[in-house]
Amino acid sequence: MRLPRLKLNDPIEVIWVDIVQDPAWQSEEDAAAALPALCRSLGYYLNHTSKLLRISESLNRDLTQRSVQVFPIGVILKINKLKGSK
């Protein structure tokens, strides 16, 4: 997966997959057809490495404090750079 060219605090959308666990009894056929959950997160780009992407869902007014969400690169399907102000 290739990341778009991003700068600190660029607004982005991350499309990613997460594990699904269902403890309910089900047929082998239904269990074998289970899929991971498709997820969408919106935030502000913080940084990335070859293994991780970090975004912030919220920033304070002067951009000195932030929340953080860390994604392993392997779960990310797509990253979209969004238009908008910071």
C-alpha cells in the first residue's frame, strides 16, 4: 500500500480492516464465510513509518495537543487525502 504525499495535519480518510469475533454457535459454512470488518477513520495526519501510520482525530486550538490513533500498515486498504482547512 502506497501512502499519498502527506504533510503534518493534512486531513485524511483511512480505509482499513479490523478483526471480527463472533462467539455465537454457527455452521461451519457460515463460520468459513466470515469476513473482517471494513472500517473508516477520519483524522489529521501525524506521521508514519514502514510499519505504522499515526493520525489524530482531534487537535487543540493551537495544534500543540492531540489525540492519537495508530494503525499497523498491514490493515490499511487505502488512504484518501481530504480537502479542507486545518
